[in-house]
Amino acid sequence: MGYLHQAIGINARYHRHQKAWQTHIDNSQKFILNAADNCERKRKVVLMGAAALHDLPVRALAEQFDEVILVDLFHLWSTRWLAFTTPNIKLEVCDLTASLADTSAGSTDNSIPGAYLDDDDVDLVVSANIASQLPLIPIEWLKQTSKIDADQSYRFGQKIINAHFEYLGQFSATVCLICDLERMTTDQTGSELSRISALFDLPAPEHQASWTWDIAPLGEINKKQATSHIVIASVMSQNSDI
Ligand SMILES: C[S@@+](CC[C@H](N)C(=O)[O-])C[C@H]1O[C@@H](n2cnc3c(N)ncnc32)[C@H](O)[C@@H]1O
């Protein structure tokens, strides 16, 4: 459906704009490490949306936790190499929407995901810059194959993101969510041109931190506009089991 293409694209964009992305990466990693510090037990951590691991402090987590599970639809070579060379890092392929089989058949039905919910050893779950991404490729697919209209796309986007939040809410582990809230475009002077919800207008989950991610500085998309994301970070639940 285009996931590999997207991951390679994100990785290439990171290499072009490493400096502009650094604040976002530092903030994400710091927030996750802080959530990890507050975990009473450190057996298994599940990192959702692993991709190229830019925003994930994987090595530090591998030193603290017995097991680190990197979840995505596929894993880039750098991620595979890290897992190959680090005994307690494992790669798992999983559709975190639990709906791609329906989507690829042209349906806008969706399911509530359940992966890892029955694993009592999971002490920390991190949803890392994935929530707003989950519906995007499926929507493009459904527009092309099933000719869904703007209203159907919007409702499908809401359903998929809502299902992700409900899914995260079911873990008894500590759950850390980092996600885009808004996408903003600015002109050459930095003045705001537009701002849209990245969550299809769903309300922002309660969060403890927020920052701007300069994802596409001037020149990346065109010379007159830059795009940035307003990112929120939340400890949705704190596991206090001893
Ligand atoms: C913006 S990237 C996350 C950034 C990543 N944490 C990093 O630092 O490189 C979003 C990731 O979500 C993954 N993804 C999108 N839809 C998914 C799904 N249905 N199930 C699992 N992973 C999915 C994509 O493959 C992509 O790697």
C-alpha cells in the first residue's frame, strides 16, 4: 500500500533536516526516558511505530528493560542491524490498526486492536509519532480503490485514531503517547498561513508536554512555505504495580 516507500521517505527527510528535527527528537526521547524512569518494573517495553528509531531512545531502554519490542509493519535495515546485534531487542511486525486486511479489500470497517494486551510482562508501551499516521495511507488507498469521498475519509480517520487511543487505554502498563496534534504552514517570515488538526478534529488527549516539530523547513516542499507539527506528549496511564 506504500508503507515502505513512506518509511524510506521519512528517513531521507530526517537526514536532510537533522538539525531542524533535533529539538523534536530530544524532547521525544527525554519524555520517553522520564516515563521509563517512573516504571516500577522494567520487564518488557513495547515501542509502536519504530520505523528508523529517530525519536526512540532504544539503546538506553535496552539497558534498563529485560526486553525491547520494536513494532512496525516492517523494519528498516538500520533497525534490523540494531536488533541483530543487541540480544534483548526484538522486531515484531504487526498491523496496529488491526484493520488493514479490511482496508485492502476496500472496506471502511475497522477493529479495535488487541496486540500485547494479554502480555502481563509489558511494563511500558510507547506510541511514538504514529497515531496521526495510522489512517493516512489507508485513506489514500480507499480513495483510489473504493472512491470514498471527503466525508467518508474524515470519519474513517477519526475511527482509526480513536481506536488507537482506546487500545492504548486498555493497557495496565505505563502508556506513553507522543503524537502530532496539528499541522501548521508558515511563510518565509514565519507568519502562520494555515493550521489543521492532525487528528481529524478529535480532542487532544490530556498531555503534559507540547512542542513544535519543524518537519519540513523552507525548501523541502517549496521555497515559500514551511510545515511544522505541533506535537503533544502524554503519560496516559502509569503502572504502579510492584
Ligand atoms: C512517522 S513514523 C514514526 C517515527 C519513528 N518513531 C521514527 O523515529 O523514525 C510512523 C511509523 O508508523 C508505521 N505505521 C503506520 N501504520 C501502521 C500500522 N497500521 N501498523 C504498524 N505500524 C504502522 C509506519 O510504518 C512508520 O514507520
